[in-house]
Amino acid sequence: MSEDGTREVHTFCRVCEPACGLVARVEDETFVALSPDREHPVTRGFACNKGIAGADVHRDPDRLDHPLRRTNGGFERASWDDALAGIASQLRGIVDRHGPNAVAYYMGNPTAFNTLAQPAVSAFFAQLGASPRTRARSEPEASEGRRACRAFSSGTQDCANKFAGGEAVFGSSTIHPIPDLDHTAFLLVLGANPRVSHGSFLSVADPMERLREAKRRGAKLYFVNPRRIESVANSTGEWIPIRPDTDVYLLAAMLCEIDAAGGFDERALAQHGNNVAAFRGFIRRFPAARVAGVTGIPTDTIQRLAREWSAAGAASVHMSTGVNMGRQGTLAYWLVQMLSFATGNLDRRGGNLLSVGFYKSAKAGRRDFTSGFFDSEFGRLRKGPLPGNLLSQFVTEAREPVRALFVVAGNPLLSIGGEEKLRKAFEQLDLLVCIDLYRNATAEYAHWLLPATDMFERADINITGLGLQHQPWVQWTDPVVAPRGERREEWWIFGKLAQAMALKSPFDGPGAPDPWSRIDHMLRGRGLTLEAVRELPHGAVFEDGLEAGAFFDEHIQTPDRRVDCCPPGFAEALARADEIFGELEGEGASRLKLITRRDPFMHNSWYANLPAMKRGARDRNRLSVHPGDLRARDLADGARVRLWNEHGAIEVEVEGDDSLMRGVVALTHGWGNQRTPGMRVAQRTPGVNANALLPVGPDSFEPLSSQAFMTGVPVSMTPLAAEERRRAEHGSGDFSGLRAKTNA
């Protein structure tokens, strides 16, 4: 610390997976600013505007600083003792009267970037679902009809398909080979926009510079997307326009063409593959000429991609959220792995490699895919986090309804489809507890609000990138400053709540486990200790973390240590793929489809309340429409339209965007804060909730993974002036005769 009371703290961002190194400036113990850490050995001074804005989130005057209790007139401040005692009493009463099935929790995306939060939440609710003799167990009961707490997660809105796919193909939900960007000669990127989102299931510092380096080296790069995304440039790669939610057929067609040309690595298939004939049988149904009309990609373009992939010598592939959120995300991820494996590019330098960081995590995610399902009153469901699209149904329609819900670092009201159904469900709960940084839209229905620390008020490691890092490394950060007000860490909150309910707690006394002991154990497998990592300002870098040659001998987790090229558990999904293809063929290219647009100034709910993110034209989300589609409807920039389908309707302003394919409209998610007075900036600039148009209920998610259908959703668009005339002439009515068939 300098003489004037100023000090700098090396820390890192916890907004997305790269965990960019940051330097926090503290003046007289007040956290004032963040800047990129130019001395960081991995991120080397790269950080985006969202990461730097973490300082604004920290000092936002609308942050929750004290526990709040709902009253008839709104909310009033409560002490932690009163809050914990009140919640414990209500929760114990609900469990005693209705059993643990009446209790549910929802964990939002930020918990993935919080090392201690997830284990603490899971351990607490596992005890509620266990018998008195086994309440000390640390692992949650599987959601398979037993009387256990119900778990929901934001993962079913963005990436659940990848966990299911890794489990089915490689035997482990934690196996996700990533592109070897430094050595690849061909890179295919589907549904990802690294310039805006930086990477998901691929943790790489300054991803755009890595792509430019690959292009300068002579690699061919292709971005498959319904929109000419910001990542596309002469210096990076070529845009391949594709109709939304059809990527699975492009992948099948590429594989079909490669196989027909003799491009498969027969030795790899024979030595390391199972169910190869069934895999080949599926892809041969989708030659390039057949899928061209459905995907919108010309036959010769698909064939060119297949030829160039085979000729590259070292080819790699990456798929992200824009495909995950479709109706067949798990099948698409399966074919991504097959494109790599069947052509000999899996575990090859320049192909796709398994990243090994501070812990070899493949074994930790091992599970038999076929046994990972159970029958419920809402159909056959995957074990683990339940589909978020069923949350309202579990409250309002279940035989044993959810009566108490804990929401941790999440805002399901705006992030899941069916907003109005969720509002009614939340009103019906006997107990809703929200643990977060803000009083967000969901928290307006809470009985108790508990203030959580932000990422700069707690110690942490960069655990999220484990198994996904292009350059594996691990770093410890101390808290930059002490928590403001009465903010508390999630592990502390659930530990104290467990103590209040006479359950096992980290505060039980000298024999209580250290919350960090798990991380220390994981590090010791790599010859490190947590104490040693704490002493390194920028952590430890693993030079052997992304190497070829060990995957099939050391990491794959299927019982026979072979890649399952066509998992038997996919049988129904493969038949469904044929059905959906037929529907798309009949639909043609004129059907309007809605996709989600990534925004560099929006990330989850927290950033919705920052003035710097809402300046100028960023004060609302607008519907992006191709100028040709605007002209066809006699619309101009700035016109207001009604966008609707059988699930809902919104009124929104349009803007011309020639980066889109014809027939595709795009809208940024995370908006719709008209009824969120606890976040004043967000309420003044509310925008519209795109998720009002999404399907919910038993047919609204992919059965293999519980992944919600959130992109490529059929919609209709009507000029608002014409809609108002129709209402005046015919009344508001309904749209039952005009419904857009979704086949979700």
C-alpha cells in the first residue's frame, strides 16, 4: 500500500470463462476501479468492457446491502438473525408438512463462477431430502421420483445439451475437447460469437486475436450462423449463413460427404469406436443435396466445406449457445464430436484436444447415459437439474407442488420462457427466498431477500474454465475489499441456515470441514497445494495441459474406453430428427424465425442496472430485421410491430439489419424490467422480454438434455398500426386461428 492509502490487487474477472486477469485499485479501502492486468502470463492485458464494469456493479446504489423481509407495503430491513430464524422456521414447517419434494432451488449462471457457492447450496438441500440418519451426506439426491428437493438450473437455458452429449459419447459430462487454435489448419465455428461472448466451453484469452493469428498462419476459418456476426472479418474468416435450428443437418451432411469420399479414419473408428454402422446409417440419410433447402446453404458450399475439412490435415470444430438452444442441441453436439473423431482429428495436434488443468475432471463426470432418466408426471426426464421450462408447472400443476423456492444468483422470471405463468406461480409460493446482488424481477415476489457478496468481495479461484482452457492455469484471488453493508457469501448463508435448522454446517465447531479443502485436494493431484497457489500473484500455468496422445488411454470414461459413435439412448431423438426435417422441408424458407442476439453491453440481470450500459441507443432492445423483410411488410426503421406466436406476444421497435439472413429476426434477451422497481435504471430502460415468445411445458425442451427450445422459434410480425386497426374492428380476440406451429 502506498503512503496515500492506495493499493492495487491482482484479481480476475468472473463474468465469463476466460477469467481475464484484472488489477483492482483500492483507495482508503474503497474499491474504485478495475483495469486489465498487463502482467498476467495468460490473459496478457486483455479484458472486455463487461469485466471492467464489475466495479460499477460493486458500488451500484441499488445493490442489496441488508436482508429484507416482505411486508404488506413492500420490503423492510431485517437482521441476519431474524432472517435466518424466520426462513428456517418456515422451511422446517413446509418440509414437515409436505416433505422435501415441496422444496426447490434454482441456481443461476453466476454460481458457476463462484467456487464455494454450488457445493454449499447442493449440500444444504441434500440434507433436507435425506432421512435423519443420512442428513450428513454431502451429495444431493438424484431427481428420480424419490422424495428429495427439486433442483433447477440456468444450465437448461444455455448448455445442458453439452453435458448430456459428453456423457453419451465419451462416458462423462465433463469431457469437452476444444479446438487447438494455435495449430489448426481449419476451424468450423457454429453458433458462437467470440468477439461478443469470448467463448463458452472454450476458455481462451483475447479469442479474436487467436483467430486472427490462425488466419495469418494460413488456416481456413468459417463461422456458421444465421447472422453475419461481429466475429466475421477478412482478418478472421468467412460467414456461412444457415437457417436457424438446422445445424444438425449441416453437420450430418458434411459427415455424409466426407464418408462418401473416403475421408473417415477407418483405423480410428475400428480401434476406438462403437456403433459405427448405426452412425453411418444416420448421416447417409442427409447428403448435401438433400439438406441444402432446409439449411439454406447451397449444395456446393456444403461439399466444399467437407472437402476442405478432409484436406486440412488438422481440422477443428467448436459449437456454442446458438446451437445449444435449438431443438436438437445434443444431436448437434454429438455430430460435432463425430466430425472430429471419425476423421482422425480428435486427440490430434491442430484438431480437438482435451484440456487438463489443475484437476483431471473426466472421471468426476462419469455416468451411464442410458440410466440417467426417470419417469415423471411430466414425462420422461433427465436426472439432475430439472427443465427450467417446467418450473411453473411444478408449482401450479404437480401432484406434489413446490411450495418453497430458493433462487440463488438467478432471475428465472426473465430468463425462462412463460413470464406470466411464472409470475402466477411465484405468487402462489408459501416461501420464496432470493439470494442475489439486486432486488431483481424475480425478487419482487420474494418473502425474504438476502444480500450476496459480489466477485470482488470474496476469495476465489478460476474454477469455471477447468477442462476448457486453451492455456490451462489456476489463480487465487483474495477479496479486493471487505463486503459492503451486510453482504454475505452464499456458502456462509447456507451454512448459517443449516445451523439454524440443526443440520450439518461448516460452523459446527473445530471438526467442521474447511470449505476450501476440496480445492486443495484437487490441486494436490497436480503436485500443488492451495497455499502454494495463494502465494503466486498470477497463479500457476500448466504447460502440459493441452497435449495430444493421452485421450483414449487416460481420459475417456465409457465402460469399454471407446467412443460411442451412435448411443442407443439416441434412438427416439434420431427418429425425431427425421420428423423435424420433414416439417422444415414443408415449411420452406419463408417462415419467420426468432433468434437471440448477443449484446456486448448486456450480461445477465446485473448489467441491466448500469447507466454506462444504457447510454444512447442502448436504452432498449430493438428487433433486428433484414431490410428486405421490412420492405416486404411496408415497414421502416423505428416502426413498432407486434411479434407473436401461440406462446405470447410483444410490441417492439424494429431496426433494419442486413447482417441477418432473410426470414430471420433477432432480439437481445435479458430485458423486460417494467415491473422491477428494485433496479431503477433497469426499470427506466426496460425493453421487452423476448422470452415471452418461447414455449414452456412438457414439449418445450429437448428430451435428451432438458435443454430449452430458445432459438429458431417461429413467429409472426404485424405492423402495430395494422394490428390496432384489427383490434378496433374485431376486438382483441385470440390468435388460435393464426398460430405458428412450433413443433418444439
